[in-house]
Amino acid sequence: MTIFGVPTQALFGQLLIGLINGSFYALLSLGLSVIFGLLNIINFTHGAQYMMGAFVAYFLLQWAGLGYWWALLIAPVVVGITGIVLERTTLKRLYQLDHLYGLLLTFGFALIIQGLFRHEYGSSGLPYAMPGELAGGRNLGFMFLPNYRAWVIVFSLAVCLTTWYVIERTRLGSYLRAATENPALVQAFGINVPRMITLTYGFGVGLAALAGVLAAPIYQVNPLMGADLIIVVFAVVVIGGLGSIMGSIVTGFGLGVVEGFTKVFYPEASNTVIFVIMAVVLMVRPTGLFGRAS
Amino acid sequence: MTATTDQYVGSAAPAVTGVSTPRVVAFLAMTTALVAAPFFVYPIFLMKALCFALFACAFNLLIGYVGLLSFGHAVFLGSAGYGAAHSAKVWGFAPELAILFGTAVAAALGVVIGALAIRSKGIYFANITLAFAQMAYFFSVQAAFTGGEDGIQSVPRGALLGVLDLRDTLTLYFVVLVIFLVGFLLIYRAIHSPFGQVLKAIRENEPRAISLGYRAEQYKLLAFVLSATFAGLAGATKALVFQLASLTDVHWTMSGEVVLMTLLGGLGTVFGPVVGAFIVVTLENYLAQLGAWVTVVQGVIFVVCVLTFRRGVVGELGTLLRKSL
């Protein structure tokens, strides 16, 4: 069976890969968006923190014998705490300055973290075993679906939607959105905005680490796994509109799928298609698909 | 027109001409040092530093005077390198034509990318330029003429204007030095012209500049294209010096490096990018055998600069001497 001259097997295979990549794009751009919303900083360290998540999972297994499920719980917390330390000690000094300094500082941290890990572990990947419960796969008739990949898609979608719900539909989220609009006024109402900023940064970083743990069994654990990925995620965020929560989720998954299909129909463009879309979107809507006019 | 107050960087500079005694002294000192240097220091190393210095000056034109942080300037350095290398090697262009052609390639790319990116500001602008640069990078990986991972190797240096044999390292050095000085002075002239004053006005308060009748977008685009062109000049020259155009020059780490040089030297200072480029190139030269530590050191410099040293070496020196450098 073929569609547009392409075997359905290949088509669905690439759709699956697209959804997997989309899951990572969505989780990472969601974290970037949440951070940007409150801190007005583009967190360039995000790719390194994603990599740290995968490494924490690897360390937990090597040193403590704690498997995948523990890693899924512990890694985001550990990496989130390093993020909180980073925010408390350095980032918070820059809020009064041009936002570009935040970009430069986090870029510096990304270089340091990636450099240290590369020095210690080289640039070849370390294997991370798939959890036993999710090994194998099932035949859907038209394609073979590995269980682990299905899990990644479902789980990251659930995390994304929960985050969206918390921010858009709960009281805590309303404080957060209010602080995004006018931090001084929210503080005047007795809410500890600096602490909220710190925790938000920790949460965004935790999301990146979570994505890292999810990625560990699929890709290998590699010091540079986040270095190039983060550039694509930046494009995803720009397309979705900086600071838009739903925008990040929808464009994350959507662009993953578009990229997957491009691999089937015009493989040469698969690396660049997201950037081309970005250029087109910017011509039509400079603030991104879901962004508000600044 | 009076001097603008520099909210971001340095202190007020003499209006329009920008020529002041400390600057003249600094320029003469720099030129003398660079003329004498090849007799004491390895010339190839100096030429590398000069190319990066010009690259950083071009970058500084945009960040220091328009307030736009481009995180994709490698695309201009790299594309000009490919243009020069390809035209010299495959089409047999003379070196001066190859450099001009490479520069023209970068300028053309500057028009296209600039037209798309200039409508955004701040972080958006940084992200968009970064994405375009990445697009150019993937194009360079795949396109046939760039030679992919190998790059374009053993580019002939030829003879400049058919007279000066560039295979002689010292001759090449002085040609590169002249190119650098011409680029440096042209950028200096652009910054301190009425055009440069309008750029600063737009940086300080864009709506106000527009209400005064300046077409802000056109000014910003012109500044972007100028910056791309000079970055291209640096890239094309670099390709002839090293007889190589490769993916390294298009990769986003190179865009990060030029930010580092300019930040370290001093954003928006005249001599800062040159000093920053020389420091970074020297550091990399000494740290090269340490592998991944280069990245760590670069990261540390970024962090230290941003947290404690935002004016950069030259900016801090200027504040100390109470002179605008």
C-alpha cells in the first residue's frame, strides 16, 4: 500500500519519529516559554539542562542502581535544584538590565556545563537501557509501534497538558500570569514574586531534565545531545510565539510531525524545514502564531 | 547635535567626527604595534587575530550602536569564506576579486536576512538570526560546492592585482593588515557619521526617532547590511589566509565566539572588539591542546563578563581614564 507513491510503512514510521521529536520539542519549548514568561530571559542553558537530566538518569543507574522510573522522578528535581541555585546566585542580579545579558549569561553556563561533561565523558554516547516494562512493541496492522515510543508521546503530552492546565486554569497559575503582566502590583498584594520567579525557573529547568530522561533510552546519553537540539527548539518557540504555553505545545508536536513528513517527501530539506517555516511565519506574523503583540 | 548619553555602554563620545586625542593616540599605537608585530610573532597567528578583529568590529557595529544582538553572524563570515574560496579555486578569480566576490555574497545574504530579521527586537532578533544561521549551516553541510565536512581546501592565494605574490607570508600579512585597517576606519566613519548618530537615536528611543521623521527600519537594515558586509570581508580574507573555507566558520559556535570577543573587549567601544579578538584568539591558541577546556574557559569568560565586567576591557579602561575609547 502506498500514499503519494510512498509506502505507508515508511510514512507512519516517519510520523512516529516526528511525534517523538515533537514530544521533545514541546517539552523543551514549554519550559523555555514558562521561563521567558516570568523572567523575560531566553534560557540558553536549556539544552545543557536537558543533557544533565539524561546524565542524572545514567548516574542513578550506575552509582545507586536506581532505574528508569526513579530517574523520571529524581532527575527533574535534582536538575531543577541546580537551576534554582543558578537563578538565586547569578540570574537574579540581571533582572534590572537589558534582557540580552540574561541570554549571554545562560549561554556562558551552557558552554561551561557542556565543556565539563565533554571533558569527562567524551563526545561518544553512553548507552542507557530501556525499562523492562516498556520493552518490545505491538503490531498495529499498518505499522509496528514500539511500546517505549508510545509511552514517550503519551507521557509528554500529559505533562504538557497538565502544565497548561495549572497555568491557565488554577489559582496558582493566575498568580503566575498576573506576575508576568505586572510583578510590582502582584508583589503589592502580598505574593512573594522573587520566590515565584525562582521556583518557575526551577520548574522550567525540571521540564528540560524530564525530557532528557525520556530521551536517554532512545538517543544515547551524550554531552552534546542538547547543543544542536536547543537551536531547533528556539525556532519552535519563535514560531509558536514566545511566552505562549499552548503555542509551544501545539507548535512543538506540529513541527515534529512536519519535519517527519519532510524526511519522507523531500529528505534534503528535513534539517531546514523548521527554519523555513519560521521565516514564513515571521513575514506574516512577527510575534509568532500564538504570540501576543508586544 | 550634541553627544548622546550612552545608557548601555561607555560614556559620551565627541559628536559626529568622533576624533579625539586619546583615540588618535590609541589608533597610532595599534597601527605601530601591528606593523612591528610580524617580526616578533608568528604572522599566521596575527592574521587570524586580525580577521577576527575585523569580524568583531563588524558585529560591534550592530550590537554597540543599534543595540541589536545578532546570534547568527557566523553566516556572513562563513558564506563569504565559501564565496571567496570557491571563486578563487574553481573559477580562478584573482585574490582581490575573490575577496570582493565573497564580501558581495555576505552582503547579499545580509540584505535577505536583515529584511526578515530587522522587524523584531531584543531576544526575538537574537533567536531569528540564530535560526537563519543554522539554516545556512545545514545548507552548507549538504550543498555540493562547499565540500561538506571537508570544506574547500588548498585555495590558491595567487597574486594581488597580478603584482604582489601572496604566497609570501609577510606580503600577505601586510595585505591583511591593510584590509583590516580599511575596514576598521570605514566602520569607525560609519559610526561617527550623521548616519551613526541616527542609529544611536533609534537605539535609545525608536518611536521618538520615527516621530522625528527617520525611517528607523531602513536605517537598521542598512546597519545590518554594513555589518554583514564587513563580517564578509573578514571571512573572505580569512579563507585566503588559511586557504580553507570550512563548516567551522558557519557553525553557531562561531556566532557565539564573536559575541564573546566583543563582550570581553567592550560593547560599543571603538577598540574593544579588536582587543577582545586578540585576547580570545590568543587564549584559544594556548588552550588548543586542552580540548573541551576551551569551551569551559569561554563559558567562564562569558559569565564573569556579564556578572562583573559588563563594559569589557576597553570600556573599563576608558572609565578609569575618563576617556572614550
